[in-house]
Amino acid sequence: AAEAEDAATTREMLEISRKYRDLWKEEVDSAYQRLLSMVTGEAYDQIKKEQSQWVAQTPGLLGSGEENGVGAGTTGILEQMNREMVYYRSRAATLYSQLYQLDPTFTFAYSE
């Protein structure tokens, strides 16, 4: 939030949006890999299946901004980036919730 408040130009806002979208994508990958390394059997198969389904539906759910009712221009791009960031953050939260059940002392991939 602090970075977004300090952004003075549209370019800076886009860079911040892209940065956090990409960080959440990394968190999804990290949580997924760590979770898989901790489970076996049916739990392993179930997590793989869920992730495969999530990956498969991602392009359709994110689509282009216009397909999802997001406006055109810079504002539309910012809206789309925000939608994508929220989408990845939500998946990361789901995976980390499952990981927490197995390892309450886990750490996030991101560190400042």
C-alpha cells in the first residue's frame, strides 16, 4: 500500500502492480512445491489434481481485460493487473493454508 501511495506516474503504478502480481505467482509456486514435498499417496494426488485444474482454468478466468469487463487504456491495464494479483494471492493463501496444517512454522518465499 505504501508503494502504491508513493507512485506518482502511471508507469510507476503499473510497475508496482506487475511486481506484486509476480511475487504472488512465485508464492503460489513455492507453496505448491513445498506442499508436494510434505505429502504422499492420496493427499499428493489430490494436491496435484487441484493445482492442475487451477492452472488449466487460469487463462480463461484471467483472460484479457476487455473479456472481463475491464476498461481500455491505462486504467484498464491497472485493473487487469490488480485482478491478476488478487487471483494469485488467493491461490497462494489456499496453498499456504494447507501447508500450515502440516508445518505451522513455514516461511514465505518472499523476504525483504
